[in-house]
Amino acid sequence: MDVKDFDYELPEELIAQDPLKDRSASRLMVLGRKSGMVEHRKFTDILEYLNPGDCLVINNTKVIPARLFGTKKETGAGIEILLLKRLENDIWETLVKPGKKAKPGTTIVFADGLLTGKVIDVAEDGNRLIQFSYEGIFEEILDRLGQMPLPPYITHQLQDKNRYQTVYAKHDGSAAAPTAGLHFTKELLEQVRQKGVEIAEITLHVGLGTFRPVKTANILEHHMHSEFYMVSAEAAEKINCARKLGHKVISVGTTSTRTLESAADENGMLHEKSGWTDIFIYPGYEFKVIDGLITNFHLPQSTLVMLVSAFAGRDHVLSAYRTAVQESYRFFSFGDAMLIV
């Protein structure tokens, strides 16, 4: 399966650089999973596609201000660090730019020594393991020094950190936002509940996979970075109940989808579970849990486009994307949404 099979033309001006003032004011493209038919709606119309007894599954991970700017102690050269995964004893797996300047033994200083980091190892994929030293509480220092890790295609400065955070974010740990959830307001979620729709909260801490492009011509050779997930007993019960009664399970985002499909047993049933997943979903995958998917418009040739294509069919998805370009939808993290049913 060739990576170019998931390509499409996107004018640069359609990449959304700033979030809308009103989270729920984005447009919504509704794509028929089987028919390929497209409807143009607004995001608040999502209520019309949810029925009593359905279960909406959201990812309640919280983005940490994971981007740090420091200097190399030995030379004063500038270094940028992206925190990816906390290991143990204040050791983090990180993405470093420029990586060549961060050899084992290198010390990096942040904010005149408020925080220091020492490179202790280089991982297989080139990521650096850094041990941090500080006085006080790491999370408080990170909140002072760190910046939100916006994707590289967003060049504008984010004025409000909370706009790269869902309104239901709870558990610290992500290096990127589960962006499909950015469209929901607390008021809209309350309307969902009032309609008799269950809301199940699960967690997947979004890591390097969001930033890593597919560099292999054959997508089957691409390796996904593992990410930590948690499914509570309460969430599992809500989802299982909806399925048993013949109601729909609608996943908010590819991260929720990957969590559900990783945690489910062979019959599509869920239990309380946590662990690491590197599941890679592409066309040919048989979905076990979800009946509908709320998602954003994703980068060409990305694993996210492949996942959506697995759910709705590559031809349907690429045709819908071409229509979205023609209709000037806003793309990527701060862009418009798509509902596949």
C-alpha cells in the first residue's frame, strides 16, 4: 500500500492558523460511510446525528506545556526540547532540535538554571533521554517555562493556552491536543447529555506519533510510536451497554478510536484496562467498537488520513477532502470538523 495513495492537494491558505472565537462555531462536513454522500452543516448540528442511548466517547487527556527553550551549558548554543514521555526519576524521552548538539553528557540550562537537563542516552529512533534537575515542583516550573507544543504548520502565536486544550481535559500527559474535541463547549456537551446520550471518558496521552510523518513508501513499513491509554470500568460499562442495546458508539477523534480499538477484546467488548498502544489502523482494518467518528481534516499522507480511510473508504474520504478544499473548509488542528456515520 503506497503512501501516495493518501495524498491530496491543499492550498496553504486553508490551514487554520488561529482557533475560532467560539469553539462550536466551526463548520461540519457529514460524510456517509457507505454512500460517500456529503452534507455541509455547522458543528452544533452534531446533536441531530446523536440519538438517546448512543455513547459519545471523548479523550480527556490534558496537553502539558511541553516545548522548552534552553541553551547548551558548554557553548551557549540554543536548543529546543519537546517532552514526549515521562519515564522515571525525572527522566523524559524528548525530541531535541538540533539533535546533533545533544550528545550524551550534554547539559542544557533553562531560565538561568531554574531547570537543567542532562542528556543521558539516545533512543533507537534518535530521541534523547534527558534527566532533569530542579528545586520545587516540576509541573509548576514547566507551567512557567514551557510553551504549548503547537504543530509545525501553525505559525501564529497562540494567545490563550486553553484554546489548545479541550474543555474536558483532566489528566496531564499529552504533547499534542486531541483536536476533534476542541469543537465542544461545556454547553454543547450538556445538550448532548440532555438528549439522553451517554458520554464516556477515556484517556490516551498523545505523543510523537502526531508529529511523525510517514517516511516509507510502503505504509506497512511505518512504525507507530507507542502511547499510554486508560479505560475505566465506568467508561467500559457505558460503551458496552450502548453496544448491547443496539445503540451507536461515536468516537471523538482518532485518539479515542485508537484507544477503543486497542482495548477491546475480539468481540468488541471493553473492560477496565490501561497500557501502551502502537496500533496502526489503515484500510483493511476491521473495526470492533465504533459506529461513528468525529474528526478534523488531516495532513496528506498521514496515519490519521489512513485511519479515516479505513473507516469510510479511501475513495470516499479523498473525494470528501477535495470537496472540502473546493468549499474552503479550514484544515488541521484549529480547522473545521467531519462527522462520519
